Amino acid sequence: MATLPCHHEERIVRQVSPTVNLLVNMDELHPEVLRQHGIEPYDYRHGLVFRSAVEQIRGRFIASSTNNRQALVADILENLARRDWIADYQPTSTNSRCDFSVVVEREPDYFAAIEVKGGEGNSINISEPPVWAREFAVWCHLDGAIVNQPAHGAHSIINRLTNELTQREKSVDIVFFKDVLCGTRTRPCPKYPGREEELGLLTAPDVFLLPQRIPSLAEPEPPAHTLDTLKLPKLILDLFGIAPHDRPKHVWQVYVKVFAMPDGRMRRQVRILHQDEIVDESISRPWTPRN
């Protein structure tokens, strides 16, 4: 079983490679189309016209994606605030590595912090958890890419974050994982029987609950969080209309265990459980612990 149960429709994935071939070889396949648009076929490739166009499109896409991710999380927090389910929130990305601060409760104050990232493991590079945050969440948002299956992105993200956890002692409590394709014809969501292709952005994020403490030789495998040890995940699932009896379908628990090797180096084991079933398991490469 994969980390996430959803997957892209195969008929759509099959069209990616022919599209790449068409665009890369347009100067040979359809030079007349290029000339119709004022593009010299020779310059298309040899003059770096195609490559420059791809880089410009990619830059625009990245900027747009970043804004869209931030806007989605802000909209979720605004809806929580309007319902008085949280006391307040503030965007903080202009003066902090953390993107949002959330006042979950007042008297006594209970704060959470959210960092918003893309949906691939290579893009995950988190800050130190704010000292004021009782909960530190990473919101990972894919913007519709279908080259890799969602399970691949989730595995890569958890691998990077557990690396940060064990080697750099950066603690993350929650990972929210969402994609704009969730609950669409391209990627039906099996968590919504009968409505797999209809919900789109109304699908709830997948919630990954990480260890409650940083693993160490003194405590090699601390317990993973649950919905009862945190406040923010349950609020967000409630906002998306997930009934209490359906919450387990949307929650994954990440267990991390560290152990020492005979040469003094360390390794970690990561197990991801969904509804009490192991859906992903891996062991890291050895690393030398920090002094």
C-alpha cells in the first residue's frame, strides 16, 4: 500500500511524454507552425528561444503557485476566525521564516505556527520552530503536477522532514498535504465514495502527525501525535466538514526511531501508519551525530 491512496488517471499521465516530445521537437515536426507565429525554426532550438521561453514560463508559474498556496491557507484561517474557532491569525512571512502565526485560544494563550511549502521533498527546508508555538505545522501544497504520483511527493516530504527532525533537531508536529487536483477527474479521491471527482478544493487535506518529541538515544522512539494531543488538525478537518467518525481516513501517523551503529554513526527508521496499517517504511543512510 502506498503512502497516499490516490493516484493520477493513467490515461492523463500517458499524455505527458508525447507533449514533451512535441514541444522539444517542434522545429522539426511542425516548422510551419513556428513560422506562422514569427519564430524561425533554426532559432527555436539553436538560438535558445525554446529554452528561454520554458524558463520564463517556469518563473511565472513558481511565482503564481507561491501566491496561490499562501492565499489558500489564509482563506482557511480566515474561515476559522470568522467562525470563532480560532482567536486570531496573522501572515508573518515578511518578517519571519514562519508564514502564519495562529492564536488558537486566549486565556491562556495557545499559539500555532504554519510554514507553507511546495509539494516535493526537494523544496522542503524549514526554519527553526518558533519558541512561542505550541504547534508547528508545515503545509505542503502541490499545484497540479502529474509527473509523480501523490504518494511519491508525500514520501519525499516526510523523508526530508524526519531528516530535519533527527539530524538537525528541528521539530515539526503536523504536515498538511493538499493538491489542487485532489477530488477531480484527474485524481479521484477514494476518501469520498460516490463523490470522488466532484469536490476539488473542498477535499480536506491529508494530515500527517509526527513524533511528539525529538527522537534521541535516551528516547529512541517517542510517541506520535494524535488528534487529541494537538488542536489545529481537528479544527481544519472540522472546517472541511469531516465528521468525527471519518477523521481516521484523513490522518496518518509518522513514527520515527533512531539507533546507534557500532561505528558511532546513527540511523533512523520511519514508519507511516494509516488506520493502524503500515503504508510506508524506510531506513535512512548513516549519519554522524552533531557534537
